[in-house]
Amino acid sequence: MVTGELKSKIDSLWEIFWTGGLTNPLDVIEQMTYLMFIHDLDDADNLRAKEAAMLGLPYESIFAREVQIGDRTVDGSQLKWSVFHDFPAGKMYSTVQEWVFPFIKNLHGDKESAYSKYMGDAIFKLPTPLLLDKVVAAMDGIYEQMAQLKTADTRGDVYEYLLSKISTAGLNGQFRTPRHIIRMMVDLMEPRADEVVCDPACGTSGFLVAVSDYLKENRKQEVFFNRQNKDHYMNHMFHGYDMDRTMLRIGAMNMMTHGVDNPFIEYRDSLSDQNPDKEKYSLILANPPFKGSLDADIVSADLLKVCKTKKTELLFLALFLRMLKVGGRCACIVPDGVLFGSSTAHKAIRKELIEGNRLEAVISMPSGVFKPYAGVSTAILVFTKTGHGGTDKVWFYDMKADGYSLDDKRSETKENDIPDIIARFHALDAEQERKRTEQSFFVPKDEIVGNGYDLSINKYKQTEYKAAEYPPTSEIMAKLDELEMEISAEMDSLRELLGL
């Protein structure tokens, strides 16, 4: 959540755009995204130079040489945010418009890359030098504030706060997944160096960025000191699809800023015949849109064979199973209705997960997790594609707290089940003897089948009722008599005061 001074600074920046003549919210977000990318490119380049120096590895800055832009040659250092932000307004404007924008549009040599596809049509729309000067100064203030907060999630929160200013945001059922929930899901799956990862509804690439960060933190030696693994990480590991070009542009820039040279991020309706992917990925992480329904005519026929429905949340589950390799794993967020819906399609997809593959875990999340953007109750499903069953029991966890208050404010709290969820999931042998009254427990497959493949935790959780102890009746009556005498005395005093 963006609150306090940071929120105020972003609102002020938005006002600067508005009064400067840029009034279309999408234009404002795109221009801010480009400028954020230019700023982050400078920061990321400096960080990589420091990391290379610490590791004793060679590194050449992308700003180190002279840059050819059209028929002109420019000193690369002039294109750094930390340099041009001190220029006078006129010089800064001409530098950004004539040099920096062409530079970032052609930054990636591969014209077929995700970055090139979505930056190729980027246009610098700020109309005046004065407006750019004000915007750059305001953004410096925002970055200073973000640095003070020292929260990894801040940048994602800023993106989401910007998107909340578009009146059409969320019409298709999409809303941002909180970064701590994304990180929990990645930690549950423990990605390996050889994964082929996909998010078929990638938005700003939050899941892909989190996998990248996990590998940097936990498998740095394995990924970055092995030429084959590093090439796989840079060029073949990450795949994301979405139907929102603004999101794709942000996602491509987000991945590149996080050090992934060539993610495969593409405009695609994942549920349609436009998506040919079958048995391609070893890991899928996703929070697909929960729109009520869509036109069945555009849905891929093989998905409708698994569950005949117009509901996207069910079709995406069928899609994940189709896209995964045998042995591939998935962690995805679904609305609660998927767990207990009684329609033929609901039961069919749950049956396919349990009978045709291996459903491992159902983690029930409280409804406040997605506030203030949505109040929907959700769960995380974790499963492995086997194609021939393998579910003998399913692990359930009842998450009651995620480290933030469950109201619209989403303030930080001490109550947080996430570390416990991760620890228990990676030590399932110790979960065998847990009772149904505890926060997590196993349920055998036969019991789930007997309940019509119902996966709602309340179907299996047992509540312990403790007998309430009350004082003897004689003691209660004595207390009532005492209270009645007190009331009577007070009433007499009141009558005296009133002269009655």
C-alpha cells in the first residue's frame, strides 16, 4: 500500500502531469513508466558494476562508450539519469527527447525480443521542457522517499497506485498480487536453475521477477557461474503472456531492469487457440483474472473438453495442466468458489486435479489479502502434473494473517502465518499426525472424493468447543439483588435532587 508522504508525492507528480497538459491517465502512466525505467536503468547499471567489482568479474557499463543515435555520436554518460537530471530544463528536454528515448528504444539488440516489441512504439509525449524539469525533480523526491522506506514491495505498490487512477482498472477481473504473497508462492515452489517458468496472465511480471530474485538469492553460484545455466536464465527461462500492452511494456522493462536480458513476454490471449503451448513448462506461477465469464467461441476447444464452462478461473486451471510438462509444478491463486462450486464444470476440474494429477496443497487465505482493490476470498492450489493420478492425501492450511491488517489500510502487523506455511510445507512428514483442530492438517483422498471433490477447508476443519463455566445460580441472583438495590438508591437520590 502506498500511504503517507509517498502517496502525497505521487499525487503531486500526477497533478504536475495534469496541469502540464497530459490529461489521459494511460499516457501519464506510460510516460512515468518510461522515466522510471530510465532512472532504474542507471541504478541497475551502477549496482551491476559494484557486484562485478566485488566478485572480481569484468563489467562494461552500457553508458561507458560513445553511442550512435542516427547519424550523431553521443557520449554515453550524458544519457544517465544521474547526469542529465542536473541539466537546465531546455538542455534536459533535448537530451531526453533526442538522445535518451532513441537510446532506450534500441537498447536491446534483438529486434524480436520482448523489450524491443513493446518499446519500439514508445513515444516521448511530454510537451514542454518546464514540464519535464518538474517531473524529473518530483521523481527524484519519490525515489528518495522509496529509498527511505527500504521495502522491496514499494515499487510494485507505486505501479499499482498509478493503475488505481485509471477508472477502467480491474474491469477484466485483474488486480495486482501483493508481492509478499508472490514471494511466499515462489518460496513454496523453490525454483531450480533449469526451470522453464511461465505466467499466462503475467501483468507487470511480478511472479517472473520474484523467481529471478529467488534464484539470485538462493542459487547464485549454480545459475551465474555456469555458462549454460546463465544463458538459460537470460534467454530461455522466463515466459509471460497478457492482453494488456501497457502491462506487457511495464513487465518487459521490469524484467530487463532486474537483469534478465531476453524474457519471452508476448501479447496473447492464453485461453484461445492463439496459445499453442502444450507440455512446455516445468513451473507455472499465476494469479489469473477472475472475470465472471467470457465468449465460449474464443476458448480453445481442448480446454472445454476438460471443463465445459465460460468461467475463466476454471479454464485457466485446465490451461495450466495443458501447458505443464509431465512432472511440472504449479502454484496458482483461485477464488474460493473454485474449491466448493457445485456445477459440473467445477467438479470436473477438481476431479481432474485429484484423479488425473497430484494435488498437494490447498492454502486458504483471508479475504483481506487483496484489499483495498478487492475483497474476494481466495486460496492457493499447489499441484504437480502427472497425467495418471498420484493424489493420496491433500495438505490444508488455514492462513489467518499475512503480516498486514485485513482492512483497507493494510497496515503492518506482527501476526504473520507466511513463515509457518513455508516451513510446514517443506516438512510435510511432520504434518502427518496433526489433528483437524490445528491450523494445518492432511485429508485423505477418499474423504475428499466422498465429499464431491470439495476442497474448502471448512468442510474438513474441526472446531474445538470449550464448555463455558458460569457461577452458581444463587450467586448470580445475589448479584442481581445487589444491583437492584444500588439502582433503587440512585433513583431515590435523583428524586431528592428533582424535589419530587
